[in-house]
Amino acid sequence: MLKSLATKWWGVALLSLINLYVIGLFSEYIINREVIKEIQIVLTLGVLVSTIYVIKLIVNFIYNYLKGEKK
């Protein structure tokens, strides 16, 4: 299911918006409040990995779009 979302523009936009929402929740509840340091580190790594995945997804989508437009 994730592969079908990653190939369409609306899927990439939806995954990007979900990632922005998760980053907002993360900054509101984990960074701005008192949380155990180990949980903060693990969740920070999780948000970092998801953000890198979404950035790669956007770059691949733009590259494939431009490659398809040249043909």
C-alpha cells in the first residue's frame, strides 16, 4: 500500500502532510514537556528517520517526474 502512495503526487503530498503533523505533535509533547531522556532520544531518532524517508520520497518523485517529462 505504501508503494502505491509513493508513486502518485497526492500520495506523496499526503505522506508529507502526515510527517509534518507528526513533527508538530513531537515538538509539542516531547520537546516542550518533561519526558524521560531515553524516550526523548528514541522518539527523536524515529522522527529523524521518518523525515529522511519522506525527503527521499519527495526527491525520487521529482526525479521520476522530470525523467518522464523529458521522453
